[in-house]
Amino acid sequence: MHKNHAIKAGVAALSMAVALGATQVATAAVPAGTAAAAPKVTVEIQGKTKTLLATKTVQTKSGSITRGGAPAGKCPAESAQGALNVATRGNWRGSWYASYHEYFITGILGDNETTKKYYWGLYVNGKLSSKGACELKLKTGDKLLFKVTKG
């Protein structure tokens, strides 16, 4: 597509978005064929004594995770939390903390860790993440490990 055609397509899409309303601007303003695919990552889950999920490649989805009272849009489905959700087919537990815009994960695949001694650590490409699972933006090829970690 030539530059002028791309600009015209963008302006037309933006005009359409304004007509549709502000809630649809983000999706309507992107010309067709320019949206990036949701990242494809690997997920592994290690419980306290055994592997709960061997390394599995998953394709994240668009949208957001809204379990446990999380408002729509606060926890992107393209985040590490979204990858966990896809990898486990929703078989995880946690509480939403609005003040942190984050889930406190308490269980994955039936392994519940709610004591002060252990917690679910999130490792990205071999390093403990300093960000929460909702906050962590993924890139294709990232390697995620959710692991019971001693506190």
C-alpha cells in the first residue's frame, strides 16, 4: 500500500471510529493488515514437588482477563496472566487487587500455595520477574515459568 493510501485509510478508519464512539477507537483506527498478532510463548508450571505442566507453546489472545472482579481492560489477555490462562485452560485461582491492578495467584492446576512461606513466582526467560503477571507484556518467543518459590 502506498503511503498516501495508508494515510487515507487511517483517516477513514479514524472518522469511522469517531462515528462508532470512543470505546471502539482502538480497534477501528488500525488499518487492516497492520495489527500485530498476539505473542506466542512457552509456559511451564512447577509445583512444590513436581512438574504440573511440561513446557507448552501457547498463543495468547486479545482482550482481557476479568475473573475475580477484575475490570475489563485492566489485565490484558496478551500478558503473562493471559498466557497462564490459555496454558491451563483457566485452571488457576487468584484474587484481584484493584490497588495493584494485579492478581495474587494462589493456585495453579490444583496446587494451592497460600502460606507466607511459599508463593507463585513468575520467571521470564530464566529470571524472576519484577512485574506482576498482568503487567508483564510478552514478546513472541518469551519463556514463562510459574514456579512455587520459597518466600
